[in-house]
Amino acid sequence: MGRVVLKVENLVKYFPVKAGVFKRTVGWIRAVDGVSFEVRERETFGLVGESGCGKTTVGMTILRLYEPTSGRIIVDDEDTTYFFFPKWKARRYISNTYVKRFLAEGEGIVEKLEGVDRRYAEIFFKEAKKSPRKFISILLDDLEEKRKNFRKEMQIIFQDPYSSLNPRLRVKSIVGEGIVVHKIAGGREALEKVKTILEDVGIPANYMYRFPHEFSGGQRQRIGIARALSLSPKVVIADEAVAALDVSIRSQIINLLEDLQREHKLTYIFISHDLAVVRHISDRIGVMYLGKMVELADKKELFSNPLHPYTVALMSAIPIPDPTRKKQRIILPGDVPSPINPPSGCRFHPRCPIAREVCSKEEPLLRDVGGGHLVACHFPGGLR
Amino acid sequence: MTALLEVRDLSTYFFLSEGIVKAVDEVSFTLNSNEVLGIVGETGSGKSVTVKSIMRLVRVPGKIVKGQVLYKGQNLLELSERDMQKIRGKEIAMIFQDPMMSLNPLYTVGDQLMETIVYHMGYDRRKAYMRAVEMLELVGIPEPEKRMNSYPFEFSGGMRQRVVIAIALSCNPSVLIADEPTTALDVTIQAQILELMKELQREFKTGMLYITHNLGVIASIADRVMVMYGGRHVEMGLTDQIFYSPKHPYTKMLLRSVPRVDKRLEKLESIPGQPPRMLDTPPVCPFLPRCPRRLERCFRELPQMVEVEPNHFVRCFNPMD
């Protein structure tokens, strides 16, 4: 099992609902409501759920294309949450998250902590000598550098290969932009790099002076992948990266992603609504429903022993390309409720075939039922 | 016995400034009542244009250049537009992919249901209202009388698709054409809609053309399957034949390239190359450039549909064993 490269802790993202002439905030869309998970080095972590479950928001928030409402995003034992905050907000965040706790607990806390907390505590007590101001300035010192580095290490592949490539740039500029911006290489050397990457993803290098419209959907997605890989990132988030592609092209791209992962030692977060694709490509899988993580387990474990009723229903709802396997489908009644006003207790209870009274009152916590199999349900395994 | 719907050598071309796109090229098939024929194919294979041609909904620069569409023995391509309007919705109804596009956002669901019923069945408004409520109830919309006054935006995607199904079935059509009706929906909602369509199809003994690119959906709903590629039908047979003993190399490779929920495949088999560019295609097998089993003969002539076992037809000189 690899080292943890990305840790998402209690991630919350609310979007305001505005109404009226003055655009007053009248409510909140709770797109992501307290999601935690870890991604290990060189694995593929699959995030699966239906539309509106918040899986894309999780991806976008990790990349700080959205600012998180609360929670922490830790990359390689570095808290990246405040990287893209304005200065005042970053100060407040560091003070609230670390300084107050460190001051309250005293130096003895260092031994009890691990990971990023321990590192920061050591900086606080040793380097900054308990001075909050000094501590904050140490953390914010090379923020520009940190931001740039973060952008380099975290990349994304988008769903739609048509709208995600700038139609007015040639392929060489699309793929080479990052290489130039991050001063990895310039001039001829940059061009060579672009060539190698394009060949890696199966686009002939002499195509690099073409524009996106000259390519088919599958080829465009390859260009999008080349762009994501151009900076040798640590983590690549693939947000529905194969959903828009035809079946025969989809399998090409899935195989390509798998090959690239091996060659470039990549870590993927693979976001998809398609459980079959997620099953194929992932090592561990998290199932989301209405802004919550409802189940998280190893792929093998999840498919042989799904415990959350939603996971079971989701699996049984997928049509299998095999006519004799006309199995008994579990048909969930109704629709996914609105994330503005999510149901009380367990958010799945209005559609759950085994819901009891407690389910509408108490929210089940995500807990380990053994072997790293996490599930948020009062009656795990109650539906088969 | 004459088939309910018979399509013979249907060809629809699009005349563009760059050249001619043979979107549908000599496609033939039959559909009987109380039968579901699945049409499966990828983007650009011509499956949607085929059914649009049947309904005569192809617009310029597209043109139906030849062929016959026989509905109960009557050639729809020879009817006047006026007579055709009596067929659409009444005899042959259609469900489209995106329910938001097929419902008018400015009219209530009730109005839209009743419009169809009044036009085709000649009911008065009171009777049409009763029928509309009955239909909404049939497709599983709770509190149908209240929902008659709702606008499409007040419904969720799955509910909207139910309304579209209600409209399509309101005049008891003999043929129902469903063009990717569940593609825009989530899997749990897709399961609901599929179940509903199967149930209603059996109840009314409708002949149904079900178009999709999703092999899983086809396997669960179709009695027979037609596989299309590059504007041509390349294989046709009973669902079991297509899934268990596919004869066309394309069908076989397509089936192997789908990731499965029910089992782990080591590596997905992928079909090399790109889907065909449809411009000015030569009269050979459209799959030729990507085919691993091609023969020299394939470069010279187009194979015809050959019956390899009862009910199972394939267009290939070198079919799989």
C-alpha cells in the first residue's frame, strides 16, 4: 500500500442560492457536505455517484477551481487549503486551524500529532518560537511558489473534449503552454517535450501544428490528456474523462490512461457516474450520494460485499450486456432529493428500501466495519 | 403474414458542400407487433437518421433518396404530408432522448397531452382530459390530476421522460420508436424508465424500435438486435445470437470493449482507429479500415447480408465462427 499523497478532510462546499432584486442569499446548495478520503500514491481512486451527488464539486474543490467552504485539503503533508485564499483569509484560516489549537494545548501536543499537523506544530514551536505572527509569515512566505507548484502537481482531464480545448490555439500551444509558463523548458526544447508527450498519448507528432477542430472526439481527449501530463503531475483528476466518447473509443482511452499511469507513476482520481468504468479502472472506490460519502472500500471488497443499500441498488440498476442475466433489479422509488433541502437523518432514507425510524432522525456516520471498508448506514448489509 | 413495419433499402443522404454523406445506406429490416427491435450503433452510425427517415423528419440538406417504408403494407414515403401527420403520433409515436427538448416549456403537461389526444382521437376536451389523467397515472406519475397543470420545468428528468412516454402512448400507437430515451438519465432513474417501458410495451403489444448505444440496455430490453456501423446495418439477429455468437468482427469487438460491472476484465479490447469519416465513402464495408479480419475481396466489393443461421444475418465475407 502506497504513501498517502492526497488527504481530503471534512470537505464542505456550499453554493449560495440567490433571489430577488438585491440578489440576497436565500439558501445554500449543499453540494459537498463533509467528505473525507485519502488517495495513495500510484493508485486510482474512483469517485462514483449520480448527477448532483457532488463528485465533480469534490474534484473542482480539490483543485481550488472552487474555494472550499470548510475542510482541509492536504497534499504530501502540506496543507494546501489556504493557498488560494486572499491574504487576510489565509491568516485567519491558519490562526483558526493551527495557532489556537497549538497555543491551547502547549508544546506537548507535538508528540501526539502526525503528518501535516506535526510538521506545522514543529514549525510553530521551534522555528516561530510560539509567535503566531512569525508562524503565519513562515507559512505565507513563499505562497506564490507554493501555488505554482500546486498547479503543476495537480492536473485535470475534463469531460467534454470539444469545449475543453481552446479552438484558436494549435495543439503545440495547448500542450506546451504549461511547460513554458512553469519554465520547465523553452524554445526548441519545449517543442521536443510536446512531441514526446503527444507520441505518448498516440497522436503523431507532426499533428502538433493543427487546430483542435481537425481532430475527432477521441483524439481530442488524447490531447486533453497530453496537456494534463505535460507538467509531470503527481495527481491527475479525470472528471468523466470517457463519458462523452463512443464505446469503441472509450476503451482505447481507458487503456491509454492505464498505460500512462504505469509509465509515469501517476495517481488518478477517477470521477464517473459509470460504475462499470470505475470498476474497471479503480483500485479503491468511494460512492457518493447527495453530498455525502456513503461507502468507501477496496474495489474487490466493494463489489463482492457492498454494504450500503444505495451501492447495492446502484449496482443492480446497471444494465449488463448479457441477455440471460436479466436479474432482479432493485428499482429505487422517486428521484434524488434537492441538495438545498436534504432529507433529515440519513440522506438516502426516503428512497431506501430498508429504512427504519432511526434513519430519518439520526445521521449515520461513515465508519470502518473492518478491513478499511467504510460505510455510512445504520443497517449495513441489510439489502442484498 | 405481413410485417407491421418493413423498411426496404432505405437510403438517406446529406448533400453538403463538401460532398455527399451517406448517413443511411440501403438499410432493410422488419418489425412485428409485440416485438422490440434494438438498433445499436455508435455516434454517426446512422441509427437516428434511420428512424427519422421512417417518420419523414429528415430536413434539408438531408434527403431520402431511395427505399420504401411499409407500414401495414402502405409506403409512408409516398404519402402526402397531410396524411403523414395522421400517422405520426397516432400510428407511429416517437420518444426522443432529451425530454426537455420534446416538451414545450410554455404549455402545461396537461395541455400537451390533451393536444395529441384531441388531434388524433377526435375526443372532446372533457374526454381528452380523462384520458390524459389516465395516461399520467399509467406511467406512474403521482397525483396525476394535480400534475396536469404543471409545466415541464416543474418535473425532474425522469418524470419528464414519463410524461413524454404518456404522450407517445396516449393514442395507442402500433409502433413506438424510442431514440435513446434513457441516455440523459441517471442509472437508478434509467432502471425505472426501462422497467416502465418494458411493462407498457408488453401490455399494449406495441412494436418497438429501441435505439441506443448502450449494449447493456439493449440486452435487457430487445428481442432482436440490429447493429449499425457507418450508415449500414452490418448484423441482425435474435438478442442471444448477437450477444453470444456475434458474427461480424465489429459486433464482436464492440462487445469485448465494454467494461462490465459484473466481472473484472484484465484489459479492455479496444477497436483500433477512428470511426469512419462519412464523406464520399467508397462502396465497400464501412468497417474495412479498422477490421483485423479483412480479406482482399473486401477492398473490391461490398458484402451482402447473408443468413448464417436461422434469423441471424451478417454482412461480412469473413465472419467469426
